[in-house]
Amino acid sequence: KTQSFKGMLSGRLKISVASTGKYVMPYYLKDFLKVNQGIDLLMDVTNKTKVVESLANNEVDFALVSVLPEKLDIEQEILLPNKLVLTASKNYEFDKNGLLNKAVFDELPLIYREEGSGTRTVMQEYFQQAHIVPKVRFELTSSEAVKQAVMAGLGFSIQSILSLKNELKEGEIQIIRVEGLPLIENWRLIWLKQKKLSIVAREFLKYIQLHKDNIFSENFAWTAHF
Ligand code: PGA
């Protein structure tokens, strides 16, 4: 059990997370912060490109991304898989038992994330490899904004299953099964190889290494079904 972790650290922990990371990071921080009440947490939520920038500028201890930065010399700790699925509003009618051909993307109006988003990059790679030119209808600047737009019926998108937990439970969003999906990446905690980690950062890393499997099975086991 993660609760058994003991310590009394104080200081600042700075983490920059990509947009969907906000559905992940709190669960990997909860018990560590509970035990170490003297730690100030600063968590910035943006997109992959900005996250990597703050890491490169040495503004943060860690970053949480699924798509790895290409140019930085980093270390990483893989936390959990990130599965990206095609989402539709609850009112969209389709064959729920079937696996759709990817030609479906010739028809569906898509909602894209902004330039710089890791999710967007992964989507674009999928379309490129499938020789599909998708109908991009809108561009929105966060995973939550995309989700609300899909729910409102503005279009379809490819989104991380991690951001959809409650909406799937409430039946507000549907997943359309299409060949080649889900796209699977990993969420990873990354840090600069040459960075001198603070005591707080080092202890946090130790805590993660020790407890990440428990944290996954307690909070994210439901994602295995997709
Ligand atoms: P983003 O996050 O789409 O918000 O950039 C995903 C990632 O880092 O891959």
C-alpha cells in the first residue's frame, strides 16, 4: 500500500505536465504530499512543446509527457500507458459492435488540438501512415476543451482514454472502434540528465519508483479494457 510511505520533507516541487497529464499526475502525488506536508507543489498544465521548453530552461524538476522530446538529453520513468481513442458525442449513431474501416475519417469532421500538442502529433502520424487526409474542422487548445466540444456535438476527435473516465461512465461520450486504434504511447515522468535534483525531487522519484505499480492498479486499472 502506498500509504506506508514515511518522510517529513519540505521545499518546492515543480512539475510541468502536458494537457492530459492533469488526469494522471495528482494520483502519483497524493500520498507523497500527504506524508510530506511541508512540500509546496507547483504544477503547470500546458502542452507537450511548452512542457519540454520549461524542462530545457531548467524551470522545473520534472515534466510529464507521453510523446518524448527529440532533442533533450533526458532520463525517464514510465508511469502508465496512454491510449488514444476516437470519440463521439452520445447522440451519434453508428454500429457499436463493428470495427470501422479507417475510411470513416474521409467523412468525420475532426476537432484537433493546437500546434505543439503531443496528442496532435500522434494523430497526425496515424493519418499520415494510413494515407488519410482528415477533415479538420476546429482547433482547440486543451484536452478538456476538445472533450467539451465533442460532447456538445461539434465534431469527433482522438483523445486519451484517461481524460474520459467520468464521461464514459455517464454515457456522455462514445468510443468508436476503428482499425489501427487505440494509438498507444506511455506517460512518462522525465527530467534533464544533467540536472542536479533537489532532495525533494530525489525523494519524489524514489517514491514513484517504489509505488508506481500500486498507484496504477488502484487508479487506472479500468483503462486496460480499451
Ligand atoms: P498534449 O499531451 O497533447 O497536451 O501535448 C500529450 C503528450 O505529451 O503526448
